[in-house]
Amino acid sequence: MSRDHAQSAETPFLELLARGASADAYEQPVLLARAEGGPAERTDALQRAKHLALRVRSELEGRRRREAELSALFETAHDLAGLRDLDAVLRAIVQRARSLLGTDVTYLSLNDPDRGDTYMRVTEGSVAARFQQLRLGMGEGLGGLVAQTARPYVTDDYFKDARFQHTGTIDAGVRDEGLVAILGVPLMLGHHVIGVLFAADRRARVFEREQIALLGSFAALAAAAIDTANLLAETRSALAGLERANEIIRDRSGVIERASDVHDRLAELVLRGGGVHDVAAAVSQVLDGTVEFTEAAAAPEYALEASRADGHVVRHKDDWIAAVAAGDELFGALVLRGHPGLDPVDQLTLERAAMVTSLLLLARRSAAEAEQRVRGELLDDLLDARDRDPRLLDDRARRLHADLSATHVVLAARLDATETDADQEADARRRLWAAASHLAATRHGLAAARDGGTVLLLPLTDSDSATDLARRTARHLGRAVHEAVTVGASAPVRDLAARPEAVAAAYTEAGRCLDALRLLGRGGDGAAAEDFGFLGLLLAGDQDVPGFVDRTIGQVVAYDERRGTELVRTLGAYFACGMSPARTKEALHVHVNTVAQRLERVGRLLGDDWQSPDRALEIQLALRLHRLSAPARH
């Protein structure tokens, strides 16, 4: 394809992107080209340009949706950079951690070296006075375990957990607050634990690894805020003493102001929708050098681990390495190249840029996973629509850019192979769900994990059929998870905004199609209800379809395979023509004697009673099943 063709194909879609057109409008250039009867090369170019433009449009919409969550994270970084009131910064960190993790209560405790215990510094969502005034002895409670080990700990059920020391005072406070599931992460200054940041729910809950890492990042911000506040306090104290202390104050003030300026620039950049490489480019300008984000596998291992361990930049030959990490998860590194010397201010700038980069990566992943969960919850509620308000379901769908008034197809997808190891099978199912969720998000549909597989609700275009959509989905998911995926589709369903209960019935129908494909040995394929007709009623359950076909017409099939004859085809035409040899020879374009000879051979293979009513019905059903069991032609 020529470059001119490619550019002309992209032009109408660029115009649609520029004016913010709806997704449906992107079909118009392709339809117009087909209507005009232009060359196939231009139509193909338009199709490719359309898919690319829709991906760009989807990414732009995703960025707008994630802007609010990114704002919360980078406002915290901005607060730290311009620190004036430590209590206000700590309250903001606790409030934003609670909002992003969606917990009932968050709180922060700090160690009191003078009294040798720990006290509540900030609480958010707490309603019990005794809980808010708790003082814990060192080593007591979940917080004591976190402080002792300097590692995050989570308990799904606080009162049943025997890993840490329970005391009457602490348990009474936790009971007053009604807490059940608690996550605690340490606040570290160097190698020392100075406090613990907690997130807790009043019901049983499993905290995911990403949530633990995200709370760990907020803990790092809180520790940095305390550290910065301590530096400011020390500086103010020294100001009253000696003239030399005054110079130290000015130096440290310059460090803080420069760090604040860098954080302001980075926060503004990211809030405008910038990415990891945009952050690296901005820091390159500040440090007057080349800063690159490098995957963990490509960074120098020793320097990367050293930077990760103490949270500071590490020199490697003429480069400087700052680990980009959150909790126990290592994303990569920011590498400043060709700077054999770096003053403390620039080192701090590179360290803060690495922290911002880790927050950016966590926030974007968290936002994507949160959207997938919301889409899955909506589809679950549609499948259980008997207890749901249709208007609320429609409102939730519109917020996710899904139009329930459009024509949709329900698809049931399942991995064709079953792993022998339970963990491997669970991992394969998670990969299938992730691939289905991504497909649903790009198609303005919904996806959810259900019944050991995945269910999707996808819109159907006027130029598409349920069968085409099922086969295309099976191929797409199979490529994504690198395993065969079988997909059954319902007939098209319409006006789900008024009839949300139709989703459950359509899912049952899609499941029957999925079972039918697997019974027929067509794993890894896709089909819709329209492909099976009345046979869908016969294919439910665990019937041995291949065995029935083999017992009924197996000898005829085997004879054709050995001799290269057409007995099966002749038999099908004979029944289709009302068991009339004369009409059969017309259908097959052969002599009537040929038909008679073939039917005589069939009689010798199947027995003299093969044309009796009962045997004839079984043979016709077996012929139909044999045709359906053959590989589909895509």
C-alpha cells in the first residue's frame, strides 16, 4: 500500500478525533468507501486506520477518566514538596489513602521515644473515642508486628489472628471501632521504623498486592513529610544559635525550594496526562543531562538493588541509578547518564522523580484495574437483574460509556484446556478475565468472571452477526492468553435498558452453545445459537455425541475415508430429497444407477432395515451431527 493511500485513509479519522466524534461515526468512512465501490486496498487501509483511531480515542477517554485519581496522588506529592503544616500533610495522606483503597478507616501511628510506646497521630473514618486515643506498647498488636519486622502485614480477621500479641486495651479499642480486616505498612526513615500507616475495614476483606504497594507508597510519602518537617525544625533551631547554622539553613532551604520546584513541575506535567517518559524528559532538563526510564531487567543489578534497599540514588560508573519501586514491587529505574559528579540537591531531585514515577505507574494500573472491576460488577448485577433497578443499571452503564439500548450479544468464554495444577489453572483464568476485560473496555462492553470462565456483553454492529462476533472473540482471546478459548454466543438481545433480565436468559443460551461446541469436539472455536437450530435442545448435558455418530453411521464414514467414495454425501442428499432416487440423482448430478449402487452399498454397511422410520431418523440426526462436528470454515 502506498504512503499516499495510508495518509488519505487516516485523514477522515484524524478529523473525527479532532472534533471528538462518537464511536459510531468512525464506521462512516469505511461504509462510504464500500458504497462507492472503491479499490479493496483503500477499504483495507480505512479499516486499519479506523481501528487505530478508535484505540487512540479509547486511550484519550481513559486518560480523562483517570485524571481524578492521578490528581489525588500528585496533590500529595505537591503537598510534600511545599510542606508548611505537617499535620495537614499527614491528614491529606491518610484521607487520600482511604479514598483510593476504598476502606472504612485509615489511621497513622507514630513512635514516642520518650515514653517508649506508640500513639495515634491521625485517624480518618474513626467513630470510637477510645480507639482514637489508643497508646500501644512497643511490640503489641498488629502495629507492633509491623514495627518489629519493618514489613507490611495484613490480617483478614483481626481477632482470629494469632501472629501478633493481643492485649485487652488494644482489642477493646479495635472492638469499639468494629474493625475486622487490617493492613499495616511501616513508615521508614533509613533503616528505622518511626510509625505505621493502617487501612482497615469493618468486614472481612482480602487486600491485593497492588493495594499493599499503594499504601506503602503513601507511607513513604508520610515518612518523607515527617523527615522534611524534622529537617525544618532542626534548621529553625540552629538559626537561633550560630552564624554558621544560618548558612546551613539557607543551603537546606535551597534544597527544599529546588525540590519543591521540581515536584511542582512533575505534578503539573503528570496531571496534564504525561507519562513515565515525559517525567524522564522533564528531569533531563532540570539536571541538564539525559534521564531515561529503564526496565528492571536492563538496569545494573547491583546498583539497582542498592538503590532500592536504602531509597537513595547509587552511582554506577559515570551513571546514577534511582530505583523505581513501590513496597516489594520493583518497576525499573531512572538512569541519569554521563554525570560522574552529582551534588546532593540533584541527587534528591532524581530520588523524588523516581518516587513520582512509581506513583504514576501504580495509579494508572490501579485505575485500569478499578475500571475492570466496576465493569464486572455491573455485568454481575445485570445477570442478577431480578433484584436491581433498571434505571440505576442504565445510569451505571452510561458512566462506563456502555449503551444498554443498543443491540448486544452475550458470550460465554472458557479455556479449552484444563491445567492439572490448581494455581496454574487459576492463573490461566485470571489471564482470560484480563484479556476479556480489555476487549470489553475497547468495545464499550462489559466482562466478568463467572462459572469457571468469563462472560462478555458486547455491542453488535449492523454489519456483524452473532456467529462472526463469537468466532472473532475466540480468536482474539486465544491469541491474548496463548491457549485455545471456546466461545458460545447468544442470539442478539435488544433494549436491555428496559429489559435487563434478558441478559441472564441470553447467558444461559450462550452457555448451551459453549457446551455444544465442546461436545462436538470444536474446542477453540466460536458459534452462536443460530448455528445449531433445534439440535441445541439435544446437545445439553453430557451425551456422547461422537460415540452416537460412530455407532450410527461410523461404517459409512470409514468406508468413504478408505475408498474416497461419497456415500455420506449421497445418504444426506437421499434424505433431503424425500428418499427419492430420481430427485437424488438430480441433486448429485449423477446417473440414477449410480445412486442405486451407492444406496445398495449403504444397505450392506448399515443393515437391511436402515430405511425403517426409527433407523432413518437416527441416521439423519447422526448425519447432521457429523456435519456440525466438522471443523468450521472461517
